[in-house]
Amino acid sequence: MVTTSSTIPTDVMRSAVSRMRFPAIVVVGVLLAACGQTTNVQRSAVNEVREPTQAMALPPPGGPAIISVIERRYSNAVQQDIILSTSAATPGHNTLRIQIFGSVGEDGGDTALVERHLSNSEVAREMRELLPGVPMRRSDLYAQNSYGPFGYAIGRSSANDLCIFAWQRIRATRSDATFINRGAIQVRLRLCEAKASEQDLLAVMYGYTINASIGGISWNPYGVVPPADPRLGNTGQPIH
């Protein structure tokens, strides 16, 4: 067996070791620099917890009470999930959701919220998400509150609570959709209560009040104000 050996000069060895240390020092420096940087997190929408007094919609007098408010801002709308009190054993939160569409300004998020009429499939999908496992029956009755017509469905959960899912879109009619009648409002109500009747649950949808608007003369989803009743002030025209 033949072996060979050689002697490496000391100055060559020191140069090689120095070159091996240099990449490690660079890596450590980069890591330390990265730790010192501030990360700017970009959010597609802005979420905030608001006080109950800042709710954009209010239940009717007598409740249910507002527990908390979660606000989410989009580039074209402001949405609030208004969490309501409950006496039900059905899982999930009683929620009055309101979406106000309009010019939000610099406080909005990066993503836009879609505003349109709900299709039957979209109604069914939202009900499944908010009331999973509860058999819901869509009502064929015409219902209307101070803001116009709305639709609703009723069902009874396995906990024997009566539940309602209601939806409403408030927007000026096509004939009123001028420059000064822009904007829209979408409302959803998910409500389950123990020992409640259909009329009890509908009372919340009939009696809620919108408590906010978007500034600007062009924002008016309610359309043209109708004239006063011609019977007002005339004799022989009792109004009850």
C-alpha cells in the first residue's frame, strides 16, 4: 500500500479558515437584521370590536339585548355582526347583520363586498351556515317593515327552539336610482329562542331600526320620499 503525505504551510491554513468563517458571519448578520425589521401586515379587511352603543342597527324596544358588535370594513361597505342575547339551547349566536354600501373612504379594507339580490340557492346556503342541522321552511307570506319587503324562513331545532332566518335588501327602485339615490343596505337576522312563536321572532324583523348612514348627498338607498297621505287634515277621513 502506497501512502502520500504533504505539509501545508501555516499561512495557507489560516486563509482557508478565514474564508470558511465569512459565510457564517454573513448569515448571522442577515438573520439579526431581519429580526430588527418591523413587519407591515396588509389586511384585506379591517375588523374591530365595537361597543353595543355603536351598533348600526338596533333591535326593537324590549329586546333582545345587544351583547357585542363586530365591525368589518370593506372598500365599498361597512358590515356589523350585532350579537344578540338568547334563551335558546341551539348552538350558535343570535345575530343581526347589517351591511351598508357606499363610499367608505380611506378607512375601508382592500376587498369589496358583493351587493345584489339573494338567489334561492344563496338563501339556502346562508341558512345552512348559520343554522346547521335545523330544518328551515321558507315562508310564502308577504312581509314588510318600515324599510320595505323582506323574506324569512322558520324552523325548529333539535333543542326544541324556534328559529328564524330573515333577509332584506334596501335600495332605491330603478326609477328612483338617480345620482342622489345611491347606496344600499343588506340585513340578515338569525334568531333562535326557547318558547317563542313565529310572531315573536318576526317582531324583531318588523321593529328593528337602522341607526347609521354614509355621509354625502348622493347616499340615499331609501329612494324618493313619498308624499303625505291626502287624507291628512280632511274631515270625514278618520285615520287609525
